[in-house]
Amino acid sequence: MNSFAFIDGAQLRRYTLHLGWSLDYAKLLTYLQESSTFVRPYYYNLIPADKQVHSPVISLSDWLSQNGYVTRLSHYHDHDLGNRIQRTGEYSSRLIVDAMSLTSHTSTMIFVGVDYYHVPLFAHLRREGIRVVVVGCASSEKHVLPPLLRKHIDVVVDLDSLRDKLENHHVVAIKDDNEQSGADE
């Protein structure tokens, strides 16, 4: 049976920045294709609701769409709270709906860069007999996968162990719109 991958773009970027490297999405696609009978990766992220604001996520998602990824972008809004900016926006429910709609077409789902808020989804998938693989920060102290999350995962792949296979060596460091200081997501 086919496998599907679901990529939390904002969380994956936080993980790789924390680990000190930048991800090459072409290499990630190759890795996923070599790892299983793979159909297509789904990429999720936030973009500004204000069309006047430039977002590198839009350029990245355009490239991803042209190179085999299904991109799912949701809008965020910034709210000025005086001493900080609060960012609101959400795409987890879209990821969950997509994963649930594909359960009859797969025996394995791969989740890249996800966090604890997907525990109910993982628990449901495992009850349905779906193998759950998570690629995340398994060894990092700051972003370690919590025990509750690990309980509902069949396989954990440490993102940093894939650095040699997935690192982008030709990147210019840029600050994306999901990395504002003091911003809440």
C-alpha cells in the first residue's frame, strides 16, 4: 500500500533552525520516495492574510507545488498587543482532515515536524491499524518529543540523524514570517 507524508512546515523550520541547519526540500522528497512506496507529501504552513506583506513561505510553497508536493497554506493575522505581536492562524485541523480522508488508501503515514497537538490523530490512526512514523527532534533537549506523543507512534526518526541526507548546503539564511520575536503562533 501507499504511504503519505504530512509536513508541518513552521514546526519543521523551527526544529532545523534549533539544530543549526537548513532543510533541502528536494532531498526530503527523494528521502521519502526511497523510504517507502510513497505517493505524495502534503506541506502545511501559514502565510500573511495581508497581501502586501512578503512571505518567503509563498515562494517556497510555489516551488514545492511545482516539484511534487501538495501545499496547504492558511492565513495568519498579526495583532498588536502593545508590547508584543500575537500571531493567530491555524492549519492543524486541515492536516488532520487530510490524514483522516486518506486512511483507506494507506497502511503507513509519515509525519514530519509535528508536535504534541497531533496525539489524538495518532491514537486514532493506530486504532485503525495505520503505522505512524514521526520525523522530529528525538534527541534535542529543547524540542524533544514528549512521552505522550511517543506512546502513539510506531517509529520515531530523529531529524538530526538525517542531516547528512537532507541538509541544504547552498542556502542563504533568511528570517521567515513565522519567526517574529515575541510572536505567538
